[in-house]
Amino acid sequence: MPLVMLKDAGIDRASVYLIIFIAAALPAGAYALGAYILERYRPWAFAGFIRYLLEIIGLQVIFFYFLSISQTFLAKSFPTAHQLILPLNPLLFLSALFFALLSFSLSHGSERRIYDRLRKADNLVQKLELNSNKLVLSDETLRRQTSQFLHDKIQSELMVIAMGLKSVKGESRSEVDSAISSAINRLESTRSIELRNLVQILTPNFEGKKLSSYIEVLKRQYAAGLEISIEIDPEIDALTENQQLGLFRIVEQCLLNSLLHGPAKRVKVSIFKPSSQEFTLTVEDDGPGADLSRINSGMGSAIIDSWVNILKGASEISTSLGSGYRFKATFHS
């Protein structure tokens, strides 16, 4: 500092600052550049303490080489400032090497602990993803089995009942005939319409129908308890079968949540494809809302989260007291 203060304020003093900065930055910059190149383009896989020590020694040699250059530069710039010149000798080299090894070992120990934590966290994430996939797979398997049971067992039973009622129709009184006719019509309606709709909801087939058609089936199923409005971009039909199934399951669970946990009266479902690489799903209701921090996740939320994860998307829920619920998910196709 006295060397700097001896100079007049202005260009002379600034030039002294610049010279000292260059002299200090030269060995440090060379050391940092060598460490970067070694880390980026290391020709061997790191193995053992010996190679690690050789790397540190190599960097120390580079540092001392450029330190000597910077000291020569300082000696020429300030011939009388002998306090700026540091004597270079083996003892100084070994001392610097010791402290370099100590600092690197401490920093590498911290890095190792961080790496171990990240690895454990990654393993937990993979385990959660696997469990979430198993949850969806189990849910879909159960739905297929239930659908098959309804189709094979209940439909056949309804047909037998209808045939039995038809067989006794002509032998009964007129009012009984009317009641039997009504029962037959109701059974036929259940078999041909309600049962078919239920099977479609349980195991939708997107090879033959559009996503909008199946969501219309959901709308009819919930018509007694919810007023549902639907907006679906026609380009959504170009999504893969699995993507459409995932959207359908998410909408199904959101509607169930609005009906049971809202309770809401009106729900709006919007599915858009704003670009060729992205599609979004939004479900909004007019329920009473809640404090988001106090909402407990259940089976329905787990299924929603699992499908969002499978489709590589991200979701968010916004709600507050008196403002209803809003679920939005964004996916990349």
C-alpha cells in the first residue's frame, strides 16, 4: 500500500494498481486454468491417491512457474520494492503443496458427502417413480378386470332376467304386464346404455374413439351432481393412446374430487395444444376452496400425480377459501 500511495493520484497510481493486479492474477489464473482443463479433459479416470497427488503437484509447478514470471515482472516495474519479491525455494513449494492438499481434501470431503446425499435422493426419486408406475398399472389392471366382469357376468345375467320376464309376460294381468314391460325396458336400458358407458369409463379404447367422446361419457355420468363444460382442442386427438388415457384418468379424478371434496356445482375442463411440442390440461370448479397447506393427498391425488409423472409433465394446484379449485398440468409431447 505505501508503494501505491507514493504515486500521485490519477494515471500513475492507477497504473501501479494495474501492474500489481496483473502480477497477482497471472499465477492464480494459470493455476485455475490448469485445474479447469484437467477437470474438463482429464485423459484418465480418477483412481487413487497417487494420481490425485500428481495432479496437485503438476498444478503447483504451473503456479510457481508463473509466480516467478510475475515476480520478475514486479522486480522490473518496481526495482526498489524488495518487499514484493517472495523468495522461491523448496520449503515454500512443499508448504504450499501441503496447504493445497489440505484444502482440496476438505473440499472433496464436502463434495463426497453432497454427492452421497444426491445419490440417495436420486435413488428415492427412482423408487417413487417406480411405485407410482406400479400404482397406475395396478389401477388400470383392476379397471380392466372389473370391466371384463361387468361385461361378461352382469350383462349375461341381465339378459337372462329379461328373457325370463318376457316368457311370463303373456300369462299375467294387464297391470302386471305393464310393470313387467317397464322392468324389461329398464333392464334393457341398463344393459345397453348404462353398462356400456361404465365399461367405456373403466377401459377406454382410444384407437376407435376420440378423447372428447369419452369425456362426454364422464359428463353424462356426473350430470346429476355437476354441470360440466368442456373445451378440447381438436389437435389433442393426434396424441398417443397412452397420453390420451393419462389425460382421461386425470380428468376423471379431478371431477371426482370436485364432486366429493368440493363440493362444487360447476366444473370447466380445458385441454389445449398451444404448440406442436406442448399440451395443457386445466380443470376448474366453483367449490368453496380451501387452505392449500392443509389439503391432504389421497388415492385420487396419487393417481393424478402418477399420470403427470408418467407423461413427463408438471402440475400445479391453486385454491383459497371462497375461490374454488384450479388444477393445471403442462406436458411436452
